[in-house]
Amino acid sequence: MIISLSVSASLRALTNPILRIRRCQFHCHANPLLQSHVSAFNSDTLLRYSDSRIAQQLFDQTPLRDLKLQNQLLFHYSRFDQIHEALHLFVSLYRSGLSPDSYTMSCVFNVCAGFFDVIVGEHVHCLCVKSGLVHHVSVGNSLVDMYMKSGSVRDARRVFYEMSDRDVVSWNSLLTGYSGNGFNDQVWELFCQMQVKGYKPNYYTVSTVIAALANQGTVAIGMQIHALVVKLGFEAERLVCNSLINMLSKSGMLNDARAIFDNMDTKDSVSWNSMIAGHVINGQDLEAFVTFNNMQLEGAKPTHTTFLSVIKSCSSLKELALVRVLHCKTLKSGFTTHQSVLTALMVALTKCKEMDDAFSLFSLMNGVQCVVSWTAMISGYLQNGGTDQAVNLFFQMRREGVKPNHFTYSAILTVQHAVFITEIHAEVIKTNYEKSSSVGTALLDAFVKIGNINDAIKVFKLIEAKDVIAWSAMLVGFAQAGETEEAAKIFHQLTREGIKPNKFTFCSIINACTAPTASVEQGKQFHAYAIKLRSNNALCVSSSLVTMYAKRGHIQSAHEIFKRQKERDLVSWNSMISGYAQHGQAKKAIEVFEEMQKQNLEVDAITFIGVISACTHAGLVEKGQNYFNVMINDHQINPTMEHYSCMIDLYSRSGMLGKAMDIINEMPFPPAATVWRIVLAASRVHHNIELGKLAAEKIISLEPQDSAAYVLLSNMYAAAGNWQEKVNVRKLMDKRKVKKEPGYSWIEVKNKTYSFLAGDLSHPLSDQIYSKLSELNIRLRDAGYQPDTNYVFHDIEDEQKEYILSHHSERLAIAFGLIATLPEIPIQIVKNLRVCGDCHSFIKLVSLVEQRYIIVRDSNRFHHFKNGLCSCGDYCLNTSHQAIYGLLLMRIMADCENLLADSMNPEIPCQFYCWAGF
């Protein structure tokens, strides 16, 4: 640093007069091209020595130090990157009174380019202006090169266009500078401009352009320039071949890259590295090792780039033995102090779950650990469940003065702890990373995962350059929060801003459409958009579509997508099994599971939750118990609380409450409130007040504010006629300020969702809705239907109970659906609570007399009502209620048969026969 300052001061003293005339400011990145000067000095004695000390001694012993000799030594210094010696020699030359020539200036600009000090470069440029050499073509080329390597493309371009004479080297310097500074999209334009102006490209030009196109990913133009390579006769040039291999590999055209590689007469380390990297990029990790082995057999010496690619393959394969072998090879090759190689080895060890060895390697880097190695180690711990170690390492990193970068913050923000995330958020704001796309996205994702959607929205708004990942993360947040409308707004906004949705974006928005209150039609629209962008066949998208259609009541559509999937993951299979289970199609759910078994596909805990649930909803007790045993004995899956809940539900629904309690007592962990809710609901159906009271007390002790437990217990007492106990439960609710959750029902008509409460009068068509309900009640009463007032748990007259039953929210929604939709359109209702037994019977009869297909999704499952039957097989009702309804259905069907027999009666509308199913 002291030498740099002294050189800069010396040059400033020399150039002050020039600075008053003209101050030049230029910098950027390219290769020095002084080939035209090198050949003139190859025979000189001074240049035969690679040892600079000998060359300096020869120079000092020479009595006549003319410009040619000084240029030779200057070139020698620049050739061996002895920057400070070269600059001091130049200052001495200038002070001695010798006038520098174009060769001198070219050498000095070459030195300044390697020095990366724009101030020194500016001073030399000023001296060049004073000496009148600035318009010499070789000096101009070196100037462009120097400023490009200093980072100022604009100023380098200015020098280029001020040059009176240019040659192909001039264009090469400009093209290389643009490519090196990331302006790859402009390289092809400059290349075309060069040819228009009559400059014939050489192999170096073509190689530079190909490298830029590879970085940009422009395959079509890349193929054009490949043809130009053949036309110009450069296909045998090693530099061009290396660039072509790189470009074709990055474009996924690995076979073409391999053909060029195999046809090369001479290969250098860059050739081998490009081919190995191509295999790694395209996921051909084993082929990368074969090429690496061939490289050594042919005597080519691996470089650190070689090891980086091969070690990355080990990370992908997670082959610990190969990692060990490569570690030994890096030691033998002398790369033990190379940070990037050591970091790659460390990452490979973490991928193989060898965290102790990875940390040992990390510790060997003590004192030279950079932010990359710290981040790699932190990420390794996080990926292997070592959250505490990762957090401790993060704090240690900051204590040692290493500043986290955006990769570090993105990794550490995966720790799902509210307090820690808030602390990191504060640090991110201090370090001005909050507006960064990667850190901002990681931060909003962290808030989404802990359920803090409001802070996630604030972070999202602050991200300056939102990419598709940031938009998708925000969609995931709204989907998890059940905010379907907000998710839809975000999706439409991202498309308006020109962001092209990817498969993960579609997954997020389709998952948002699985919410109970989401619009079915909206989900279909997103499905259509995915088809338009050809993303519907992506595995994660098709799996999300299966889930969405199954949860929104369209089980047949879910099955059609499932059938069309070219490949299926575990999510697809599980979604199909769970979907059939929720829709009461236990046989089909079991068929899907058996198909998985035949194909020897992997199953997990979620698979068995779906299968056992299917048995539960269909009353297949023995099958459900058998699958539970298969899960434990054959698949070695330890039952979770969800599995035990399914088994308890299986026994409870079938009235085997004793067995259900046996499972509760044998569980290896305390039963959750969910388990006791199942027991409480079954106790009410099977009139077991004592067990119901026990279950309610357990729920209330675990979740004192859960209104369902109080309500169910209250209803049990009411059903038993114990009104005083019912009053006591209600008083307890008032004392604890527990509010009963009101029953809502939703129906979607013409892309708009309408909600109803019991006795609701807020709808604009409420008069027509109640009129339709009255008509239905009259028709069903005439057929023999009597409301089951046992489902009204109030100590009031039967007439009042009937009135309450007739105005339940689901009946209002169905009446609205009957008057607002065409007969061929299914009526789909969503209810936040379970459908009561009387409403269940009512809807079945409505489906018969109105001949409409009605789907009701309550808090437990789907009910498909058609021709007086329900997909649940009345399994949700108690035995006595099933018998009453069976007699009623037989009577209505008999009436229908009598009406059909009286075919000569002109007063009977013919569509009634169709409604009745004849």
C-alpha cells in the first residue's frame, strides 16, 4: 500500500501540468494484447531470464540504458506481474529525460490493468496525452483493456470510439471487456457491427463472443456462431473449441459438446474442465468422474477448477467414499490452502451428513475463513438438523468480524423461531439487505412459516427487484393463511408486471384455491393458464391440481388429472387416496393404495392416514385395523397422534367405544384434544353420556376456549332431557367468555361466493329463498317427512324446534342454489360445522324430488347427494335415524311408482318421472 501511494504521488507530480489541460477518467476488464510487440524482443538477452533479480542485475550493469533496454525490462516486469517494480521503472525512465514510445505506454497500461488502481491509470493516461501517443493503435488497445479491467465500460467505449485507427485487437478488447463486465447481451450486437465495418474476426474474437453467449444462454444465436466457426475454419482452434464446449453444455446440448471435445487433437486443462463442468451442470455426475479419470490417464494436470467440479458431483451423489478419495487427491495436488476447494470439500461432507469431519476441515481454515466458508458451514448444520450449532456459528462469525452476505442471511433465516427471526430482521435492516431480492424473499418466507403474514407483506413491499421467487413466496403466504382473494390479486399483479409464472408459482396459487371458501371456478382458471404456459404437466403442478380438485369436491376431475400424470410422486398418490377417503369412496381409495403396493412404491405415514380414514368413513373396521398393523409391522412406520386418532375414530363411529378407550390408554403419549373431540362426538351419537362428559372435561382442560366441547356436552344433556345440566354448561361458557362458533354455509354461483347464517335475511333474494324452502317442506311433508326435533337442543315447543330446523344455513344455501342455477349444474355447499342428522335427511330427499346433484362439504367430509342417497351411506347417523329415513325413502319411491303408473293423468308433468329416476 505504501509503494502504491508513492508511485501514485510520483505520477501525480509528473502529470500535474497535463491535469490542468485535460483530466481523463476511464476503467474496465479485458486481456492485454501486445503480441505485435513481443516478437521484436524475443532474441534479446534480458528477456531470456525468468528470474527478475538476474534481469535487474544485468540492467544495472549495462552502461548505456537506452529506451529499448528499459522497454525490455519493463516488459519483463509486466510479463511476470511485478507491478510495483514496473511502475517505479516507468517513473525513473520518465525522469531520466527519455521519451516513452508506444511500446512503453502499452506495457505500462498492461501493468495498470493488473494493478486495478484507476488513479494510477488516469495519471499514465494523462502522460500519454502529453506525449502524443494516445492515438497510436496499440496504445489505444491497451487503454481500452486497462479501463475495462478497472470497471468502467462507458469510459472504455469512449476511448475506443475516439481512436483514429482500429484493428481486430481493438474490437477484441472491447468485446472481451463487455463480456467480462456482464454486458453479454450487447456482445453479439458489437460483433455484428464489427463485421459490418469490414473487420474480419479472428479465433480470439469468436471465442469471446461464444463465451458471452454461453453466459447469456442464447442458444439460437450460439448455433449461428457455431456455423460461422466452421465457415471461418476455426473448428480446430483449441480456444474456440473450449468456448463451444462451455456454451453447448450450458445450453443442455451435451452430446454436441462431447462430439467437439472428442474430436479435439490437443486438449488443455480448460478443455477437460469445460467437459467435466458440462457433465456436472447437466446432472451427469458419474460421467463427470469418468472424464476426470480419463484426464489423469492422459497426463493432464487437474487444476483447482477441476476439483471444484468433481467435488460438486460428490455432493450431488452423496458418495462419502469418493469425497475421501478427492480429499486425498487435493492434498497431493497442493490445493490444501485453496479456500474454494476446501469449502467445496466441506460442503460435500455436509451433504454426506459428516458434520464432524466438515467442521474439522472448517477449523483447519482458522484465520483465513471467509464469509463463503462460514456460510457453507452454517448451511450444512441447518440441512442436517443442527439448528443450535448453526445459530451459535452465526453469532461466532459476527464476533470475529466477518460480515454476513446475502447468502448467509438467506440460510440463517430458515431457522423457524419468532424471536430469532425478529432479531435477524433488525440486523438485515441495519446492513441494508432488506431490499435485496434474495434476503427479502428469505425474510418474508420466514415470516410466512411462523404465521406472521402481516410482516411478510411489509417485507414483500420493500423488495426493490421482485423476481418470480419473491412473488411465489408471497403467494405461499396467502395460501397458508387461507387468503385466496389476496393470493389471486398477487398473481394477477405479477403477470401485469411482466413476470412469467413458473411451476412453483402455479403450485402456490393452485394450493391457495384449496381453501374451503375459495372459488372453484378460480381454480379452474389457474388450471387453464397453467395449460397455456405448458406448466400443467410439471409434477408439482399436476399434484397440486389433484389436491385442489379433490378438496373442492371435484373428485372425478382429480382422478382424470391423476390418470394423465406421466410420472407421479408420493404427493399425487396420497392426494388421490385422501381425496377418495374424504368423498366417502373407500373402495377406490383402497384400490389406489393397493396399486401403490403392486408397484412397490414408497409409502409414508400420510399414506396410511388416508387409507385408515377411508376405512373409517365407510365403517370398514377390520380393514382399517389390518392396515394399521401393516403400517407398523411391514413398513416400520411408528404411529403418530394422527394415526391413533384415525383408529379411535374408526372404532368410535362403529360404536366400539370400549376399544377406542383401550387405544387411548395404550398410546405412548398423552391424547390431544383432537382425540377427545372424536370420543365426544361418538358419545353423543351413541348416547353414552358418562363417556361424553369425561371427553368434554378433557377437552376443556386442554383447550378452555374451545366452544365445540361445551356445545357438544350441552347438546348431550339436552338430548337426554337433562335441561338443568345443559343450563349449567351454558353458564360455564358465559363465565369463561367462550363464544359459540356460529354455523355458516357457503355456495358459489357465477364466480361469486354467498354465505348464509341460520335464519339469515340479509340476502337480496331472501323472500324467494324462504318461499322455495316452504315449497320444499310442503312437498316433503306430503310425502311423509317429519323433522327430527331431537337435533334442536333447546327446551322449547316442537313447533319452534321445527322452525329452527327448517332455517339451518345449509338449507338456505341449497334453496338459493335451486333458484339461481340451472338444473344440470351441481349445487355445491361448504359448511364450517358438521351437518346435523335431520338436515342430512332433508338434503337427500331434496336431491330425489328435485332430481339435483348436491355436494356438501362439512367440517368432517364430503357428502354427495343424488337420487335420495348419500355417498357416506348414512354412516354419520345413528341406527334409529337410518331406519326412519329408510322407511320414508321407500314410501316416497312407492308414491313415485304410483304416479308413473297413472301415465294417462295429464296433470302430472312428464319431468317428474325423470326426477324420480324412472
